[in-house]
Amino acid sequence: MSDTLKQIAEKLYDGKNTEVAALTQQALGAGLTAAEILDGGLVTGMDRVGADFKNGDLFVPEVLIAARAMHAGMDILRPLLAESDVPLAGKVIIGTVAGDLHDIGKNLVVMMLEGGGFDVVDVGIDTSPEKFVEAVKMEKPDLVGLSTLLTTTMPSMEKTIDALVEAGVRGSVKVMIGGAPVTQAYADEIGADGYASDAASAVDLARALVA
Ligand code: B12
């Protein structure tokens, strides 16, 4: 891996957004492609953030700062990636289900998925099953992510999956769920394809589901 890519990954891990942006420009100037910088620099750095978040060496504020640095690099690469037809890891629609306004964890998952090379469409909080269905029809994602933090809104996850089935689009997407009250057993019970307990595991799961 080139030195510049290594530095991008390191500065991203340290949350240095100005340096990540400057190094990203430098790498482009040196002739590296946007895809090489994304994979070898930004995604590599964000993967390390994810691993250390999972094992308890990093906490939410550090992940948010690293994600901001990732965005600084992505802002430069995004237009180039859009032009060059670089295959992304996959497309994900994600939202907090109906009745639930919590979004801190969901936003972390969004950032980690973006850091993992996914194209993410965030449909927000208190998202009705109908809105999920509409978004799936419009965006044609590979994966739908459902988040909830309240036990009282866990049934909204099942209603969302049922609505995808009724609309005839369940077969075209994988569904992953997450949030403090849900478990793998609950995912199995409501017919989701998988559950992940944190943002880093969500990226691993998303990669496995779209593989
Ligand atoms: C912050 C917070 C709020 C904020 C939310 C702000 C926001 N923008 O999100 C506010 C003040 C608005 C709020 C409101 C309420 N809250 Co509140 N809130 C919390 C609190 C303190 C932290 C939640 C949080 O952000 N955690 C940090 C994130 C990083 O963790 P996380 O969300 O679990 O996300 C991680 C994983 O779960 C996973 N993940 C999350 N989503 C997804 C999705 C996918 C697809 C995948 C794969 C993974 C995944 O990855 C994330 C990152 O690693 C918790 C208590 C706690 N300590 O957890 C209570 C808590 C969730 N709230 C609770 C309650 C009861 C409420 C209220 C009903 C209170 C009230 N009486 O008004 C309202 C509900 C409003 C509504 N309709 O939603 C209860 C829920 C109890 C229950 N079991 O149902 C809790 C547990 C507090 C408690 N001990 O009683 N709350």
C-alpha cells in the first residue's frame, strides 16, 4: 500500500479531517484512482475504527470524530466515484421504525456503512412501513436496515417486514435489524435476515448479506 494511503487511514483513525482531505487530494494528484483511495485509505481506516469500537478501545465520540474525517475524504471522492462507475459495496436503506425517535445508534451505523463503502439512504426516524416500502421501490437497495431502541416499537419491525412481503419486494432485499432491545432470536422470529449488536458488526453483517 502506498505511504499516502497508509497516512490517510491513520489520520482518519485519529479523526484529523483537514489532514484526511489534504492527503486525499495529494493521492489524487499522485495518480491514484478514487477507488484505490476509498479502499486502501478511507475504508481501511474506518475498518480499524470499527474493530476497535467493537473491542472497546474506542467509544462513540471517537467514532463520530473519525466518521467526520471519513466524510472529509468522501466529499472529495464522491463526484469522482459517481463518474467512474466504481462498484460500491452495495446499497442500503436504513431507518428507525415507526413510533421511535432514537437515532444516535442508527446514525453511527450509517457512518460505519458509508465508511465500509456502502451507498446509504437514510430514511430517518419514526419511519412507517409504507415509507420503507416506497423507498425500496424507488431506490432498489440490496439491503434494508431497521433500528429501534424501544421495546414498545419492536413490533414496528415485524410490520415493516410484513409490508415488504405484501408489496412483493421482500425477495429483492435482505433485512437486518439492530438496536438495544432486539436480538438474533427476535430477528429469526420476525423473518429478518440478520441482527448485529453494534455499528462495526453491522458492516460485517451487511457485507455477508450482500455477498
Ligand atoms: C439518547 C436517548 C434518548 C433521546 C434520543 C435522542 C436521539 N436523537 O436519538 C431522547 C431524549 C429523545 C429519548 C427519548 C425517549 N426515550 Co430514550 N434513551 C436514550 C438513551 C439515553 C441512549 C440511547 C443511545 O443513543 N445509545 C447510544 C447508541 C450508540 O447505542 P444504540 O442506540 O444501542 O445503537 C447501537 C446498537 O444498538 C446498534 N444499532 C442501532 N441501530 C441499529 C440498526 C441496525 C440495522 C443495526 C444492524 C444495528 C443497530 O449499533 C449502534 C451503534 O453501535 C437510552 C438509554 C441507554 N443508555 O441506552 C434511552 C432509552 C432507549 N430511552 C428510553 C425511553 C423509555 C424513552 C422515552 C419513551 C422516554 C419518555 N418517557 O419520553 C422517549 C421515547 C421517544 C420516542 N418515541 O422515541 C428507554 C427505552 C426502554 C425500553 N426498553 O423500551 C431507554 C433504554 C432508557 C431507560 N433505561 O429507560 N431517549
